[in-house]
Amino acid sequence: MNRFMTPHGEFDLVRFPVDPRDPLRAWDAADDYLLRHLDTLDLSGTVVVVGDRWGALTTALARYGPILITDSHLAAEAARENLRRAGADARVSTTRDEPPGVVDVLVVRVPKSLALLEDQLHRLAPGTHAGTVVVGAGMVKEIHTSTLELFERILGPTSTSLAERKARLVFCTPDPALVRPANPWPRTHALPGDVGVVSGLTVTNHAGVFSAERLDIGTRFLLGHLPARSGAEHVVDLGCGNGVVGLAAALGNPDAELTFVDESYQAVASAEATMAANAPRTKARFLVGDGLAGFPPASVDLVLNNPPFHVHQSTGDATAWRMFTGARAALRPGGELWVVGNRHLGYHVKLRRLFGNCEVVAANPKFVLLRAVRTGGPRP
């Protein structure tokens, strides 16, 4: 927990999942800079907050009745928790929900993904007007010339502030007469011809999904070593992205039940579209959530996972560890977790500690593919 002092009040904020050992704050200098600037403006009307990472902005602005739009399940849960702690309320919506028809104040926390920013500005632009206040914020390393060009091309004239504590603000004046280009998202691309059962198939990518332009090399490595037929009855594509790994599992196991899970709403929508285009008869469900939290124990035969190790601008294995522990709890005795990751991350150490075993299925100079089997006994 950390106390965030703002012109709008003082707030005890947490990240999500709530962990008292988490040393990272639920806000940063860009949030602070933005809120101090907003205190000088008229915030009447419909206030929309886009991309709030842990709910700091939404909580601080709660008295204005903001609408939060987020692509992250974890960010949405953090915002709800921080609003609850503050005794406040706000509408929490997702990137897949219909945007508000009128936007009087648009507050944008610039995301890491330029594509996600592009898609969200396109979706919100019809609701803006000449009097809409548009202010963005990010750390200096997150705001580039391309970022400003997006605001300018989609909304109107754009400028930036001086940097303060390595943070910068973006100011944009919507131009109702602007002829904006069409929203290019979602996009599709064809898979290479040498990746097993999914060779040559077309996948769908909504904005912000990892490696939306081409098959990433880690997933390619995993696809190249999946068993042609595992015999698993219930397979989970954990951290599914556009769903290509789950699609391969479905085509190799046509009688299996598939579950696609990701904490990104855009990713789950992409996986659903990918499956609808290539394997519409597969028994599949699509879930947005924090890994396998909430899955019934011993309900899964096979989990396929390419875990992320970047969360916004921070790196670490906390997300991977939650994925691994959730997988172990959800797997039936004898069930398997397959993990692909960069060699230097050392996932084999954690998997051995958690499962009591870990086998190297394949390796190359950059990646390693690991298999851990759920034993019937208690956690080692």
C-alpha cells in the first residue's frame, strides 16, 4: 500500500492482486503531474479516463463521476479496490464496451502500445467536440513523436509540456472539421507455412495484442514442438494473446475442450475471432481474468503458456509465478504445464520447486520449452 497525495485528496492505493509485499507503487510521476494539471481545469461534464494503470487517476477524480476505459482485467480490479478503499465510485468499462457518446474531458494515460492508443482515440473521437478538454500523460520514455502524431491525426492540434520528474503531459484540441483516417484495427495476418497444423491460417489481432503484425519467435518455437496429438480432454491456452497456440491444440485434438484465458480484453476478443475463423466447431470458451484463479481444482489436462515478463515499464516474474501456481492448482494429477520462455529467465527453477519436476522438451540459444507434470501429492 502507498499513500498518494494529490490536490484532489489523499488516497491509500494498492496494485492488484493485492500483495502487502509488493514494493511497487500504484501510481507514478506521470499520474501526479497529470492530476496537478487537472486541478487547474474545469472538469464538468462527462469525464473519461483511458488506460489508468492501477486506478490512481480514477480514484482521485471520483467526485467528477469518471468513466474508466481499460484493456486490463488487473487494472480494472485495482481501480475497483482503490475506489472501495476511498469510499468512492466510478463506472469501470473495458476496451470492448461501447464508448460514451459525448466526451467533455478526456484523460489519457499513454499506454505502452501505440496501436492500443490509436484504436482508443479512433473509438472516442466521435464523442469529442470543440470544447472537449484532452490531456494525456506518460513518462518521457513513453511519449514519442509518433504518439503526438496519433493525437494530431485523429483528434486535432497537439503539443506537449516540459518534462517534470521524467514525466510529460500531452495537450490536444479536438477539431470537429478534421477528416480522420479509418480505424485500421482489428488486423489479420497469415501464419507462416512451417508451423505445424496452423500453417498458412489467418489470425485476428485487435489493437494492443502482443506481436499483432507477425508470429512472435517464442510462440513459433512452442508451435514447432507441440505434440501432434496429446489426448488431453481439457486444454487451456493461458495468456492466449490472439489464440494461435490454442488453435493449434484444438486442431491437433479435435475432441478436446479449449479454454482461452488472458487478462487483456483485446486479446480474448482476438482469440475468439481467430477460433471463429479457423475452428468454429471447437468446444471453446473465452475468459478474461487473472490466469487460472477461480478455476475448479483438478479440472484441466494440459496448460500451454508463454508468460509475459513485462508489465508496463517494469520487468519481473510475478505474473509468470501466478500463472504457474494457478496452473498447478487447476491441473489434474498427471496433467501437464508446457511453458516457453527466454532461457535467462530460469523458469525451470520455479517449476521444479512448485511441481517437484521439470523436463526440458526443447531448447535453442534464445528459448527453452519446459514441461512440468502435476503429481498427486501435496505441493513440494
